[in-house]
Amino acid sequence: MGARALSVSAVVVLAAAAAAVVVVRRREVRWRREAVSERLMAGCAVRDSEALRLELDRFRRRLDVELAGAAVVSAAGVVVDEAWASAPSRIDPSQEGGW
């Protein structure tokens, strides 16, 4: 085997090694990119979950206020109904407060 064949073999080996290094580096970059993407998505999921929880809490508070208001109106209706039921029959509601 001559020196020329040896140097060609060395060049082929070096080229193969360089190609392997490039492939390995690209995989490492892809894995790092995927890891960063996964962390980012996990962070977004936590953020979105927290925002949804806060929005649901605000909705529950608004709903509680509305339900409490409806309960007051309902109780007032019962009081008015009972008052009308116990009023003497000679009272004409259409004549009340009028001239």
C-alpha cells in the first residue's frame, strides 16, 4: 500500500469522522430544542391553567352575587304575596295610592 493510498484512506476516515460529528451535533441541537420546547409548553400549560382557575373563581363570585340577589327578590315576592293574601278583600289594588 503506497503513501498516496494511505493519505486517501486518512482523508476518507477524517471525512467520515467529521460527518459523524456533524450528525451528532445536529441531534444534540434537536434534543435541546425539543427539551426547551417541552419546558415552554409545560410553562404555558401552567400559566393557562392558573388563568382559567382565576377566571372561574371570578365567575363563581359573580354567580354567588346574582344568586343572592335572586334569593332576596324571591323572598320579597313571598312577603308581598302573603301581605296581599292577608289583606282585607275590600282593598282594591287598582285604587291604592290613586286619586
